[in-house]
Amino acid sequence: MCEFCSAITKGNGKLILFDWEQRQKLLKDNPKNYTPDSHASIAHFFKLNEDKVNKYEYNPLTKEFIVDQINIKDDSALAKRNFEQLNWKTIVELLIIKPIINPLTDVKEKKVTKKDINNLKKWSSVGDSVRYSVRYSVWSSVRYSVWNSVWSSVWGSVWDSVWGSVWDSVWDSVGASVEDSVWDSVRDSVGDSVGASVGDSVGAYISSFFDIKYEYDFKSLIELWERGFVPSFDGKIWRLHQGKDAKIVYKIGK
């Protein structure tokens, strides 16, 4: 299966791929006929023989370069360099390229400040609002049998704006790289009862990789996350966790 971002070449290293304007037009006019990150769709759109081009993929968040297929002159080194030099706003205008942060391992531990406490209170308020007002059946039916409300809110907004392959790429890059680690650490610290709240935090953090106006303001969580704090909630107590062992550094009642 082709992944974001896919491109083909004629053996000269020049990337042939769908840009932002083309992606938006295809999403509106031909959502079933073209998938922007399908090598076959790219070749068909640009009237090229799929068996006479080279096929590549590149993840701008992880910098992973994949040689999918070499059919003609090997230009993979040049293609990789051209991927690395791409202005990604011209490919997916809404995508924000930045380092992926695991708050429990990538951020130096620090003291909880008044601003952190205020952000936790704001986040608890957002969490309550989202859980009571956002239906999550759509997202759960697409990827998992059980999910949560923040994910649904983020996913729905992104899905309406960009192709699913872009969402999948960000999810695979950000969610998969931090979710299990953060989830397991916090659960070891507190227990299974906080699982949904940790999932909400991961979902809200992923929202920061898209320049999209969401129904809810996730800034409070994003600031906590990037300062090295992970919130959890068991139905009664909100906590802030920090460090590789997800130790509890602050608690507050609902």
C-alpha cells in the first residue's frame, strides 16, 4: 500500500507527485478515481507508464525514505535529496512539520508551575465538553472498535481537509511512536482507569501537526505535553505525570 508522501520519477531524480492544489481538487472532484499517494494514480494522472518509472515514498515527520520500486535508471539518491528539500506546504498546506515529542522521555523534568496547573484545569474543562458533545462512532468504526471523543473531533476535522493517507502517516509517525510508551507508563503508575484520558491527550497532541481550526481548543494540552507533562483522569482525580516512570507530580480533584 502506498503511503504519504508518494512520488514517481523518470530516472532523473525529479519528483512527480500531487501538490496541494491538485490534492484539493481531486478530493473534491474525483475522490474515488484518484488517490494522491498511489503510484498508479500519479502515473495515470501525468500520463506515464507505471512500469517505466521509479516509485518512492517519504515521510516528512520521521524522514524515512522508501524505495518502492526501481524500473529504470536508479536515481534514488537524488530523489531522496529532492524529498528532503521539498517545501511541504506546497504538498499539504495544513501539515506542520516539527519534531515528535515523547513528553516522558524527551523533555527534561521540571517543576510544575501555576501556568501548568491552569493548563490542566483548562484541559479538564475541554475534556468534559468533548466527551459529552462529540460522537465517536465514526472514528471507532474506521480504525478501532473502541476509541474516544477527542480523537473523533481531531480525526473528523483532518479527514474533511486532507486525504486519509496524510492522516495515516501522521498517526503512524506520532501516535504509534509515543502512544504505547506513554499509555503503558501512565497505566503502570496509576492503573487502567485512566486509559481514555491518556488517549485523549495523544489525540490532542496529534492535532498540533495540522494547521486546522478545531471545534475545541487543545492548546492547554499541547503546552503541557511539550513541557513534559501527561495528564490523566480516573473519574475523580486529575493528575500530571512526568519522567520515564510517569511519576505523579501534581493532583487535583475534579
